[in-house]
Amino acid sequence: MAEALQLQVVPALQDPILLLAFEGWNDAGDSASSAVRFVDEALRTSPLARIDPEEYYDFTVSRPELRLHGEDERRIHWPSYDFRFGSLPGRCELVTGLGGEPHLRWRSFCDQVLALVHRFGIQRVVLLGAYLADVLYSLPVQVTGFATREERMRELGIQPSRYEGPTGIIGVLAERLGREQVEVSSFWAGLPHYITVTPNPRGTLALVQVLGRVLDLPLDQAPLHAAAAEFEGQVAKLVAEDPALAEYVRQLKRRGFAQ
């Protein structure tokens, strides 16, 4: 096994699904990372493994943190990519992965993820992301995506993504996993680029709703619904108080009616 992948436990998992998100470029409004954290908390997942950051992160960009433990002890906490595992009896076992998008050696980083996939016999991977776009803040967040099995998108009623252009680690990892005959689904929430408030619980809610259907997880989404409604109210107030922003939103609405 690749040395950079450090297992903390070796549970006997039965046909687990791997759910991944990456903070940074792939994670507008912290929507994808917050969705994975929500699932981790709901399933009370436990630590499984980590990818050692030494070869993959630029510590001048993502700096380690100095933290106090007790009154006198100081410890350095390094950025890393961490995996956890949990299960929902009678439904599925899940491995989650969360951390910053690596800055270096993406192909080698993908090797580490594949090492985990092979170690636990994972045959299905779900990737989450979020992006900024010309969308109305008051409309339901649209989720687009792609899947190596096209019927997944049809079953979920999700519009396939036709994006071409610069990609992040999610795009690279999806292509690599697909070449290894792993089933891959990728879901992206589109958020308004003119609202820079983070986190954006509306994006998180949209992704969690899709996950509930994709993974057959009966997640209690009430806290997210409440947070999303409060957030939308705050944004509406922000738009109303900014004439230039309000005019831009009106133009978006007119553009939408014209289509």
C-alpha cells in the first residue's frame, strides 16, 4: 500500500460507497464540504485513514496551525485529507473523504485515493462540488452533474453537465476512477457569483437532498432547511439595500423570462 495513505483502523466493510468533497476551488460557499460534514455528523462516522500532506500541500498556502492542548502543551496540526466511515443499518456503509484540494502532484494524490478504493473493495464513488454562476439567489439551487452510468442522471432527474474548461481535483479524480472501472457520480450545486457570503447553506441543502436520494439516506434535513431560509432572508435584505446589486438581479430575472 502507498505509504502516504495512513490507515488508522481496518474495519470489515461490506460494499461501501465512497463520498468525497474538497475545500477550495471546487467548493463555492463551502457547500460541498459542509454537505459531507453534515453526513458525517448524521451517521456519527469514525476516523478511518488520512493522506499524509507532505507531498501534496504547499504549507505557505495552507499553513499548519499551532494549537494549545492543556495549559502548556503546544501541537502543530497539519492540513491533511481525512477519511471516515460509518453505516446506516439495513441501507449502506459509507466512507467519506474531506480536506483541502491538494496543491501538488495530483496524479500521485489520485493513486492514494485508489489505494483506499482497492483496499476496501469500493466500487462506487460520489463526488460533490459547487461553482459560481449567473443564477438567481431566490430560485431553488440547481444541481447538475455526470455519471459513468448515464441512467443515474435520468433516475434522479438531474441535468447532465456539459462543462468544458479548467478543472479541479474532482475532475481529475473522476476521470482516473472511471478508467479503473469504478462507478463515478459527480454532483455540483450552482450558486450566485454576486453573493460572496460563506458558508452558503442553500447550496449545502441542495447537495444533501441529492445525497439522500442517491444513497437512500433518511437524513433529517430540517436544520438545513431552517438555515437556508434564514440565509435567503439575509441575502434578500442585502440585495434590497444595494441599488446596483438589485438592478443586476432584475436584469437576471428579465434574462430568465426572455429564455
